Amino acid sequence: MFKRLISCVFQHLQSQEPSRRIRGSKGLEQQYNDVLMGRAGVQQVAVSRSGNVTDTLRDELAIPGDNLVTSIDAKLQAVVEKQLAAALERGREQDKPSDSGTIVVTDVTNGQVLAMASAPTYDPEVWVGGIEDAEYTRLTAEKEGNPLLNRATQGTYAPASTFKTVSAAAAIEAGYDPNKNYACPSSYSVGGQAFRNYESKSYGSIDFARALAVSCDTVFYRLAHELWKDDGGINPTGSSAEAIYQEARSFGLGERTGIDIPGESPGRVVGRETKIADYTERKDDFCRRAEQGYPEIESADRAELLKSYAQDYCAEGDKYRAGDALNFAIGQGDTVATPLQINTLYAAIANGGTLWKPQLAKAAVSREGQVREEFAPVSNGQVDASDTTLSYLRRALTTTSETGTTRGVFTDFPLSEVGGVAAKTGTAEVVGKTSTAWVASFAPATAPKYAVTCMVSQGGTGSGTCGPSVRAIYEAIFGVTGQTVNPKKSVLIGGKPATTLPQVSSDGLGANSNPDPAATDAEVAVKPKKRRLAPTAPSTAIPGGESPVVTGGESPVPDPAQGVETPVGVVPSRTSGASQ
């Protein structure tokens, strides 16, 4: 069951020459190598001319590395892995490529990562004994889906309408009344160019809550256009407030979350000043592409489209135009984020504004059961939004599951019994590809505890592809069967994340050792061996009350830039369509 489980987190070990000591080179094993590795044993002897040992000068036994207790709940992880596979299959059944995806579940009160799945995945046993060049090439090939890429932390995608909560917060903080009604026509025109709603729908006159629930682009187009004009339009004089950009940065976008696995991507958000800086750095590349085009792109239509973008950028890439502002407001254009960043953003809305650093490690525990170190939650700061604004967003997002874009997903789900589910869908347009599907959510809406984020690349609509999987995960968390809620049926032992550390007996095994992942309170650990030259391989365990997992296998982390959905040097602008 756990052969492929969370290979994106528990990555790989390699030997150190000439000592051949095992050391973590990626993932948690790299991050916590000093905790896990221990100390090598040493034996120093005197030898006669004939080669016989005559005396032992130094004899030190190896000291095994400690266990690393993680926040991952194995039973919930299994559910998340299954539901990610289901989301990918659901997209394919709708004739969408659905080539990759990820689901992340965190505790909004402290940043602990309870489950993290990325697909496509692979069998970590490929690293045992060394990997063949052909196999490594397959694992890093784009046509194979690049299984080594952790989509949660390294893949970057246009967040689409999941970003509208940021735009709404910025507008409220800038003085807009969220309870006032704003027009939601089918399109909004700027300079003769029409920016359209999803399927060109119109919803009349609606407030911010309804605009978020039905994902009305044109309400946010208008807000962004007015804020852009307030900042001086195309030719500003002096400094600009850049309300939406500053709000996005305050929510942690454009910066790494600091999760305790290496290789995380910072994503990208672009305002007026950053666009000028980008242009200065990238102008030559764009202008070269404007002349030479993209001969390496097989599709002639796509190559021509990208060339037109390059020509446009070469000529006016330093200008922050109205279209840039409109695209930004709905999470398109230059904006890309990792699914973990979006999860952290929604967790901050849920918990009252704290940006908790996502964290996998809970404690280092010796083989004898002594707690060496506990890793306390770390705050990355507070978002620039008032309690009133965040409270409004929580209420507004709750209506999405009641009367908005996820209403169909949560039909017959006992929303009131679990305290409501706050959610936002996203359907991001990508040049030359099918839309990226998103659902960002948290629950219970009345007393938030869990944030669940699903993303499927080329998956179509968020509600259609990700929605049912997000619902199934909440059913597992809350113990929902039909319309009945029974916490005793939750996949979480006791109906909530474990707060205690696992008990470890003196032989280095869990007090309730049982390799069966279906067994209640199962504990799995590696029994240390007395070796003179190298300590035993360290293990990574999950706390008591859950089903622990022991690390194994290897998986190099590629360049985070490989997760970006747009070609290097090309940032397409979005001019029509929608981001539901």
C-alpha cells in the first residue's frame, strides 16, 4: 500500500564516498539529514608486519540516527492518493488530458501538512542499487509527465479564480463596500477589447459574496480597472498603491512558503515595478524571439501565437496596461503559484490571517523513545487584511458550496452538520493547453481546521474535475456516510489529527508494532543494529494514533522552473474567456 505513497515527500538516500555512509540527498531525508544520519562507528587497531591485529587502539560503536516523526496521517494520505487518481481519471473521462495534479491537506491552525499527493508518481525502489540512465530519463521526461516533480511545491500554475479572494480583500481594504451591488455583465470592455465571463454568462447586479460564489469575472475586471486608473493608468506619476499586488504579496504569493522539503518554487506575481524590472532583464530574449519565433514548437499555430506575444512584449513589455491589471485580478496573465501557496493562502483566510509555515516534521525521537526535539509551528506573519475583511471572505466562500460553483458537488452533503465548507473553484486558461482545474477550500467553515486544495493540470473545470475528490476527502475526515456524520468513522483516529508523539519501546520499535496500515494505532519503525562502520538507516515515522510510514527509496528533485506551465520567456496575456 505504501510502496508509492508520498514519494514526493520521502525521497532518497545516497552513499558518501569514500566512507560510503548513507546520507539524505533530497526531500525530508536531505532537510533533516543531521537528525536521521547518526554517527559512524570507528575501530582503530594496531597491525603487525604479518598483518595480524595485535591491539585495539580505539573502538566506538555507531550511534543510530533518530526517528523523524511527521505530521502526515497515513490513512488520510491513502484517501488523498486515491482521490487524486480519481480526479485525473474524471478529467480524462471528459476528454481532458489531465496529465498531472496534486492534492494538499493542511491543519489551518498550525501549518502541519496532513497529506500531500502528487501525480504522476513512481516506485521509489527504482533507486535501490542505482538507477539506469534510461529510467532516469523517463522519470524526468515531459512526455512522461515528469514524475520526479512534486506538483504541490514545485509546479507553478495560474491560480485563476482562486485568486479572486485576494482581489476582493484588496478592494475591501481600499474602501469598496462588499455588501454593495456591482454589475456582472457578460463582458467588460477596455480599449475596444472585450474581457468575457465564463461562457459569457451575466448575473445582474450582485455583491462581493455572490461574485465569489458564482465566480463573476466582470465584477473583478471593473474593480481592477478602477484601481489601475487610481494608480495613474498607463502613465503613472509618482508611486502607486498597487492594492491587489500588495495584497497578493501579503498573502505570501511570489515567495516560498518555507516548507521543510527542499526545491520549493516561489511562484510569481507581477506589479508595475516588477514588470519594469522583468522587462529590463528579459527584453533581449523577447526581442530575439520576436524576430526568430519558436521554430522548436511543433504546432505552427501555437508557435505563431507565442511569437506574437514576444513581439508585443518586445515593444511594450515595460508598460503596465489595463489588460494586465484585469488579468491579474482573476489570477491569470503573469501570475503563477504553487498549489501549496494557494493552500496556505486559504488557510490564512480560515484562521484569521496567520500565514503558518507548512511543516512536515513534528519531532525527532531516539530509538529508545526519548524526544530529542519538537518542531514548533512557525508563523510567516499576518496578512494585510482586517478581521472584518477576513470574516466576510469566510462567509462569502461558504456560500459557494451552498449556491455557487460547488453547489452541485456538495448536493446532499451534510454541510450544516459539519459546520459548512468554504470553497473557491478555478479554471485557468493556459496557452496551447486545456484549462487547469482548481478547488481551494477549508472546513468547518464556522470553526476552520482543515484546508484542502486540489489542482489538475489540463483538467478542465475545477468543480467538475477536482470537486468530487475534495468532497470525498471531507467525507473521510468528518466520517460522512450519505447525509450522516459519525466522527468515529473518520480516517483520523479520534476524529482529529494526532497531538501526541508515538510511543517507542526500548528496542526501537513502536509500542504497538504492526505493519498492517489498516490496523488501528499501527506503529512501524526500523530496529537499530549494532554496526561498527555505519549506523542503521534512519526511519521517518508518523505519530501515534495514526499509521506511521517508514522512509525508503530515492527521488531527485528537478529544477522548480520545470513546473511552470508557460514556455520560458513567454508570459501570455489573457484577453477573453473565463476563470471559474
